[in-house]
Amino acid sequence: MIDETHDPARASWVASANGHALFPIQNLPLGVFSPPGGGARGGIAIGEKIFDISAALEAGLFSGAAREAAEAASGRTLNPLLEAGPAARQALRRRVSDLLDAKGADAGKAKDLANRLLHDAASCQLHLPARVGDFTDFFAGIHHAHTAGTISRPENPLMPNYKYVPVAYHSRASSVAVSGGTVRRPNGQRKPPQQAAPDFGPCRNLDYELELGVWVGTGNDLGSPIPIAEAGRHVAGFCLLNDWSARDIQSWESQPLGPFLAKSLSTFVSPWIVTAEALAPFRMAQPSRPEGDPAPLPHLNDAADQANGCYDIDFQVLISTPKLRAAGAEPHLLSRSNASMLYWTVAQMVAHHTSNGCNLQPGDLFGSGTVSGLGTGAAGCLLEMTRGGSNPVTLHNGETRTYLQDGDEIIFHGIASSPGHVPIGFGECRGTVTEALPLG
Ligand code: CA
């Protein structure tokens, strides 16, 4: 639903928000942060600042439903707000938008309290915004599925279920971490084709996967599937997600039950939950399925979802290497993609996930699957970009990569834009590879 919070004419008295590439007043993403010397608490990104929800509560700036929502968003995790559902998020959004609006009814009052309400984002530490109960990783990027399948099964790249089932696996929640840290190269079992038996040692084919992350809001009771028409009410918001992947470990361990240690080494998410409400102007029709593809089965097929269940979000993947950093050079742009490349909508993922009665819970996290477009310039991981490591990619300083080396940093950006609306951003999902632990 588009309302006054999306008004492109709305400007903030927080000067850095106006024209900000990521966090203008039309965005207001939710997160958890610690200011210098302070404890973790809920906040909202606005320009180069973070709006402190508990400080605003203490100042008496909320009442009614907005106050209840602010209380649910003021603690060390946002799970209580996620549980409270779309009406609570919307009440909070409308009130905070009004407080930060240069022409808002209480703008003067809020501005007088600016020293208490706002922190410099650069001096704050950002945390995982919610406690993740379960993490499910989908496989909805059809170009990724096709290219990855071509490398291992050239004659039959897509499995026969792909266009019927939003394929997914249960991944690990405990190793989901917020952007900005390091990921340690895992040790694991490796068995290259030319080797008769596996050995144990550092992953040689460490990769990233560009994915759209989905934060689940209100859950469902065990045994009560979520009909696709109601799926949107259970989606609280979105983030960027890097599903670090150890390809050599993955190819050996995945038969027959799918990936395990190749994926659970860690998954990074961008710190801010860009809410479903903030993204309302950037929804679009799900692209038509190619001629000859089956229609989704009835429980996954909803006219409203097909008409606006897709998101126009542009992604970029960049790499910074130790050599690039030492030279003071910019990161190298590896690829660009868009969330509209996904074969399945988020509502279809929710409906499928719960269609057997499985219960989702507030703070559950989905990965969309690697969001690749067509061609190597739109590949969402190195497996695709280098054709399984056989075609190295050359960076702008002449370095080459097949897979990631120690010290390499991977950076994702995401921007949603649409004519007539102020573009909004996700903030970075960034992580650096560190060396494997020594063996025994
Ligand atoms: Ca993945």
C-alpha cells in the first residue's frame, strides 16, 4: 500500500537523509545497533544517522499502536516487532516518518531532542536484527540453477521438479552473521574427480552467493498452511544475503541429501530490515514464464501475486583484494543482477514452505537462492562466472580469480527504484575471507 510515507516530496530535517542513496525518509529500515558505550537496541536508519527507538520512547514521542510497536522494536532483537505483524510495522513507520518529516506536526519537538534521538551511524555497531530460529535457503534463481546444473549435468541442467516446486533445503541458523565480519575458510572433505579417495583440508573452491534475504514476520500454527493470498502478511522485510559456499566440499558431500557443511560455515546478511511497506512502490508483475513452462499448481498460483509479487531491486557484487586495498584502488565490480530474475515469488516460497503444515516463526530467515541474470556479467556467484573454475575472471588491476583467496572481500549492494518514487537502498552485505585453521 502506498501512503504518505512514500511521498517523493517528503524531506527530513535530518539533512543527510535528503538525496541519500540508501536511507532517505521514504525507506526507514529497522535494525539493532549499539551506540558508543551503550547497549544493543532497536533503531532506524535515516541518512547518515540512526534513530534511537528507545530514546524516542523515553521522550514520550509515541502513543497508541505506534507506541506498542516502538516498544516491540526497542530491545536487543526485533523478534517482538516481527511477531506483531504488518499493522504494527505500519504504525511505527507512519509515526517515525512524521517525526522525521521536516514539515511533520512534531518535527520541532523531535529536532530539539536530536542529540538524544540520533546517533552517527559511522560510530555505531550494527548487530543481527533478529534472533534467527530457522534458516531456509531456496533455489529460485533459475539462471543460477540452469548454469550450475549445466556444469554438473550438461544434458539435463534443470531437474524435472524445478518448474513445479520452489526447491529449498534447511540450512543452519546459528551461523547466520551480520555483515562486516570475516568468514573463515573451512576445512572439509575434498575429492577432486582425479583423486581416488577424499582427503581433509582447506576448501579450495570458496565462493559467495548473491541472494535476496526474507525476514519472516508473524508465524503460523503447526498444521495450518498459509494460503498464497495471505502470504504477504507473513513477510516483514528483506535484506541482502551472502550464502558462502565451499564448492569442493559441496560436490562431495551433497549426495544424496544436499548441502551441509559446505553451506553451514556461515551466511552473512545486511544489517537493516528493509520493510515490506518501504518496498511497496517497487513491486512489479512476476515476469511471465517462458512459453512451454507449466503454470504453477493452484496452491502456488494467485492472480494478485502474479500481478505484483515481484520486486525491482538492482544488485551489484564487488570484490576487493589485498592488492587492490594496498594500492588504494576501488573494488572491482564483478556482476549486476535484479530480483526480478527469480522464477518464484516470495509469496510462493511462503505458501510452499507451509503447504505441509510446517510452521514459520517470527525471525525465520529465507534465502531466495542465487539471483543471477543471463550471462557472466550477471552471475551471482563465481561457480557460474568462471564456469566451475575453468574460466578465470580478470579484475581491473589485472589480477585473476577462479574462487576466493584469503583476504578477498565480497561486497553486495541493493537498490530498489521505480519511476516517480525515491529510490531506497539496503546497505552493504560485506565480508572478508580469512585463512583456514591449521590442521591437527
Ligand atoms: Ca544458496
